[in-house]
Amino acid sequence: MKKLFLIIGAPGSGKTTDAEIIAQENESISHYSTGDMLRAEVASGSDLGKEIDNYISKGLIVPIKIAIETITNAIKNAPTDIVILDGYPRSIEQMDSLEDFLKTDRDIILTSVIEVKVSEETARDRVLGRARGADDNNDVFNNRMRVYTEPLLQIQAFYSAKNILKVISGEGTIEEIVLEMKNFINSHI
């Protein structure tokens, strides 16, 4: 049985970096970033990658069928029983699709959803400061923030009602954030 931890947060919240560090420090944890999985597919030059790029380059959400297939395959094929997935869900539809999948697949249990909370100002400074790709500019950032924040209250309410939402401040140092997240994950595995 795979124990799944989802990490959500605004663009630039540090969710991917935090999860990478935790997985590097603990060989019994695998980490996947939804964004990295999708960007890798784009970089491959495949037809699927081109289709994904049409969405990512505009700061839009990749269609649910593509995202859920990519994610569930990664989780099932993970070399460890503990999986951290960051950047998912980003919409009510994604949340519902994952929930439907988890109801039919008893090999994966959603243990917790961790929200890394940062101000929009912090997120903007981090994203525009890193300028990692064509999707890191002010217009795309604004769209990505809008896409992230529109469903956020419903996502928070859904996982809070299931008593699996944990909110961590992403405003501190990487070391402080990673320590809090690592301690929380360790207490649930």
C-alpha cells in the first residue's frame, strides 16, 4: 500500500524544493512534482508533450485525463511506499478525479494534504526571480495565481472536512519549512 502526501501551494511557494529535500534525506520517500512530470513530457518533444505545452505556456491547467494518468502511473510505479506529490490538485475537477481514483484503487491511501502558504508578494518575487522558463513572466504568473486561488477555498474545505489538511507557512527559511514538513510527514508514516 502506497501512502500519498499531496503538497499544494501557490507558484513560488517552495513546495517542490521542500519535497525534494525531504525525499533526498529519506530513502523510503519518493517525490514527484506534477509540474516537473509535465515539463519533462514537453521536453521529450512527443505529441503529448506538445499538447501539454499548449496549456503550460499559457499558465493554464493541463486537462484532467492527461494529469491523472501521469500522476497515478508515477505513484503506482514509485520505488517506495511513501510518495510525496506536489502541485496537485489545482482544480476541483482534479481533486474530484483523484478522489474517484482513490475510491477504486485500494493500493493508494491519501494520508495528508499539506498546504505551503505564502503571500502573493513572496510568490511573485520567487517566481520572477528564478525565471526558469518561458512561463515565468508577470502575465503568466498573474494567470497562474488566479488559477491557483480560484478553487483554493473549496479544496481547503474538502480536505479539512476529511481532517487531512495541514497548513505550513512557506515564509520562513527553507530549513525551517522543511523541518516542519518533515516532522509532520514522519509523524504520519
